[in-house]
Amino acid sequence: FQSGVKADPRLLQQEVKRRAK
């Protein structure tokens, strides 16, 4: 996930919202 965070920080936020549920 760390690698994707730098490449697509927005994508990470979307995944966090799904996990938040």
C-alpha cells in the first residue's frame, strides 16, 4: 500500500473509506 500511496494518494483514500465501513 505504501507504494500505491505515493503513486495514487486518492486511490488509498478510497480504499480507506471502504475499510472504514
